[in-house]
Amino acid sequence: MLKIRSSEITPEHIYLSRRKFMIGIGSAAVGALALAACDGMPGAPAASAAEPVELATAKLPDLPAVLNHSEPTAGATTDELGDGLNTFEQITHYNNYYEFSVDKESVAPLSQGFNTLPWNIEVTGLVNQPKTFAFEDILKQFTQEERIYRLRCVEAWSMVIPWVGFSVGDLLKQVEPKAEAKYVQFTSVMRPEEMPGQSGRSFIEWPYVEGLRIDEAMNPLATFATGMYGKPLEPANGAPFRLVTPWKYGFKSIKGIVKIELTDTMPESTWMKAAPNEYGFYANVNPEVNHPRWSQATERRIGELGRRDTLKFNGYEEEVASLYAGMDLRENF
């Protein structure tokens, strides 16, 4: 069984001084799905000069003040590889979220009015104890911690993000998966009256759907995120409840989750339906497997001018490679 030390999830010096904290009550804002697959390579974005978008809808109280910061603070300035965190402004104003817009920098303003309360997550399928969790109860039941992960988009840009959340496996254990459950399917919110990208013609089939094998979902790196930079998630980043799978391309990390279903068959995800020749089920970061329209050998870190080499499994090979023993990852994109 794969075991991962907490000190491998975030930098050791951060882990040793980390204060795990309970979010008594937290965010209210939702976007949905981490759509990362769009046409062509993005141009180099300049850091936005706009003020961070303020939530315009009802919200729960902020996270504990000790972690309420919008820039890196002493002791939490890098990931475990020594790479600096992206700023709150960069992370919240450069997003793939097609439910709102295909333009990354338009997502934040267009998502301001998205209503995130109440918010429920139904967990069903091949489980012994199906449940529906109110978001407020999730914050009370599961210990939230800061996890600094790299995000690698399939478009070959990347960020380093200090998420707040908890392991997916902690929630799945509560519903007691049946022995025949092999996969976990995630479905995002469908609300075209508030999400302009869902209301018109689109090559995307809504609602957005993603999936993992159950052993992938139980890996300690797989995270349900409820916050970022010690603050509740912004709508543009998938508030209030999203998936983060840091060893996979960003489109796997679905936003605005409202349903989780355990199944015995592999889910057909949204991008598999939209472009099956370009997007597969696993979508593990692999510099040796190019997208049909561009190379994956290098990436552009947002905020940097040059390019850097892409790391296999986004740098998390030691933690996750055993999940794919015997598989040809060139054939199982």
C-alpha cells in the first residue's frame, strides 16, 4: 500500500510548523470544473492590475484569521521543490472555466454573482452508506489543512498554489465503498442562468463530468479543496468545493462538485466526449507524450518569461507512479 508522509505533501519546513486547522465555517462561491483544454497555446499573460474580485453573493464567514493572507507569508513561500508560490491575484484572475467564459481573464468578473449557498454534495452509487453533505458540514467534519501543489495545465502553463482542503479518501471512507466499486465519477453544477457559458451553443456537453480510478482517488495527494491562500475559494477557482489532482493535467481537477458517484465502469469524462483523440481518461502529466497540437516537454510558469522542463507526473512520480505499474502511459493518456 502506498504511504505518503505529510512532509511530502507540503514542504518539510512548512509541515513541521504547520497548524492543522478546522474551518468552523468557510466559503461561499462556486465556479465549476477545472477545464484546461482549449484551442491552441495561450499567450503569455501579464499579471492583472485589477483588484481581486470581491464575492457579490452571500457567503459564510472567512477562514481563521491566522491564515487570511493574499500573498506568501514567512514559512510558506515555496513548494517542496523550492519554486515560489504564484500570487493570489495571478491564481484568481487566470482561469479556464468554460461555464463562464473561454477567455481566462473574463472568468473572475463574470463569476462574481454566482450563488453558492446553499450547497450540497450527493455521494451515491456503489456505497453502503450513501450521503448528502451540506458544505457547512463538510467544513466541520473534515480537518482542513494547507497543501501546496503545482497545477499543470494541458495547455502547457503552470502555477504553484497553496490550497486548503482534505484528502478525497477521508470522505469516501465515510460512505463505505462496496468491493465492486472501481471508479469515482464527479459531476459539477449545472446552472445556465448564472453561468453564461452553459446557456449558449457549446462544443462542451454540460454538466461537466470527470472521473478517477478508486485507487487514484484514495491516494493521499488527491484533495478536495475548500480554500486557497487561507481564504475561501473564489468563484473563478471552483468554490466552494473542487477536486485537486496535482499529478494530472488541470482539466481532471473538476470544479463546483455537486455529485460523487462510485461505479464499476470507467466514466466517460467531458473532454473524452468532446475530443476523444486528444484527451484520455488518465491525463497524467507526461513530458514524453505530446498533445496532438503541441509539445508537453516544457511548460510556462505563470509570472515567468521563459520555459521550464515538464516533470513526469508533475514532479509527484515517487508518490503516484506505483498506481500505474505495468501500464504503458504513452498509450493510456
